[in-house]
Amino acid sequence: MPSLAAHMDSVPPSGIRRIFELAQSLDDVVFLAVGEPDVAVAPHILEVAESAWRADDTDYTPNGGIPELRQAIVDKLERQNDITVDTEQVWVTNGGMHALYLAMTLTLAPGDEVLLPDPGYSTFAMNARMISAVPVPYTLKLSNDFLPDLDELERLVTGRTRMIIINSPSNPLGAIFPKHVIENLLAFAKKHDLWILSDEVYECFTYGALHTSVASLDTDDRVFSVFSLSKTYALTGARIGYLVTPPGMAALMRSAQEAMISCINTPTQRAAVAAITGPQEHVAAAAAHYRENLGVATRLLDELGIRYLEPSGAFYLWVDVSYATKGDVAEWAERFLLEQRVAVAPGSAFGRHGEGWIRLCVAASPHDIETGIRRLPTPPRSAGQPA
């Protein structure tokens, strides 16, 4: 048979999915690996989706999405994110992952370099490799409060660098970049004439810290912003998100959308309108639920003497298990799953600097959270102090 494209060998596999798929083949597993909300979808959203299916509202829509949804997003961005755009800058996508891929496809040519966080969402590097671009990790270290180091960024940037990815609130860290950090990153991007790709999927889940949308501070049209309804409204399987572009890209975006997906299915778009414009109490309740679960988890980790990063956003805990992993957390996580029946995401799935750490998802029942954490090996007393 003919050979595949040579660059496909460089696309890294997902270490998270490996654990997830192995866990699916086992019985009695405590699932703390995948970012799947454990709350129900609000009834008014389901009712609108059901009505659309029953009414056979299944025709093609405009490439960018139905007008009602695009306008609802424009209004939401103004109200919630302090971002002023028109509807031709809003493009409804097949989840946040499609929005990420679309933005990178528009801006990166083969051989171009993209600066991305390490630890960071694994799809960032996978997308870059899929389009023959080169991922260049910038490190988020405990010693720097898991914030970008501008001196390191200056060392990493080259004549081939075209983009920097910012993810706040962070997956997997649960960290939120303060406003002054966002301002510094914007200045850095302007200095080197870089695009910025801002992943803000976890925008609605923050705890005592202010989320700043990068585009709200942008003055020279270099920011692509990625949002999703998956986490906010527990619509992961509905696959709907949106990409907010700089102005003047409408014609190009229509072609890109047509080539990739044409459009998102209509009932999901109707449901998205209901989600964005309808009551938001269920979003606040979900945030409170995750905050309570984080409290359950951190109190138990403190009791066991296991170090972790205190999260300020999302619904994850970044936990140090380096005392037990012998330098290979991916192998340890697989063995932990097989022996203890607890699925956790190995930190190395998020980059080289995730080695020795795991990501715990607390979108689960308190019972499962406690069960999973109590099965973790306990560290020597001197090794495990809370971060």
C-alpha cells in the first residue's frame, strides 16, 4: 500500500486517551483522568435540542453558524469577556479542539514554530505536528509559580516563530495568569510580531482569581480566542465551541470552514443559543460543586502529606507523585490503574516538565475522589508538603 505522509510519524499519541481506553476495558475503575463534567445538562438546553430534532431542523447552516448563535456569542463576549467584535469574527466550531486546529492551520506553515506551555494541553503539540509545524515548549515551573518566564521566551524565539499559545485557566494546572502576565505576553508577541492563540475553555470556573481574556487587552489584532460550551454547560459530546478571530478574515474563514466541516449540526447550535442566552444558575452551581470537590481533595492530600498546586481555576489538581514513579509517571499511571483501579492522567502527557506529576479531575463524586486519592502511595514525610 502507499506510504502515509512522512510528518505523521511525528504526531505524538495522547497519554490521557491511553489511560482512558485502558480503563474502559476494566471493571470497578475510579475515573479521575478525563475532564468530563459530572453535572447534568440544564433541562432548558436539552428541551431546545430535542425540539430541534423532532422538528427536523437538520438543514445546512451558514459556515460560521446560525445568526442567532453568532449574535448571542457577540453579546456574551461583550458582557462577560470585555471583548468587542462583530458577528463576522465569530465562527462556530466542532468543539474547542476544532477551533484550536483551525487557528493553527490559518497561521502556521510547515516548519513554522509555535511556543506552547509545558505542562500544557496535549492537543497543542499534536495539532502543530499534524500541520508540519514545530512545537517549542516554554516551561511552567513550580519555582516560578507555574507562570511563563519571559527571559526563557526570549531565548526560545527564532526567526521561524509565528505564534505563542496561552492557556488560562490552565489545563492541566488549574492556574490562572494574572493580568500583568497577560500584558507582558502581549508585549512580547508584539515585539516579535507573533500571533497569539488564547485557549479560554475553562473561563467560567475560577476560584478567588480574576480571569482576563487576552483579546480584551489586544490593541493590534493578533489574538485568536478559543472558547467552548463543553465544560461550561456539560456539553462535551455535543461538540460545540467557537473561534474568535481578528477582524478582516471572514472570506478566508468561510473557505476554511467549508473545507473542514461545512457547518455544525443545527440542533446543537439551537441548544447553544439556549445555553448562552438562558438562565446561568446551573453554571454557578457547577462551579460551586467543583470548588467543594477541590476542597475535599486538597484536605485529603494535606492529610496524606502529598504535594499539589493549589488551583485557581478549572476542575483539576496537579499532584506531585515523583516519590513513587521512578522517573516514568506514564508507566506508573498505567500500573496504578491496573493494580489499584484508579485512572489518573500522567503529567508527562502534558509535556516533559510534567514528569513526576499527575492530573486529577475532580468532576466526580466526593466518594470517588476520596477513594482514588486514598489509594495513592503515601510519600516519605519529608517529601510531601503542600505547595
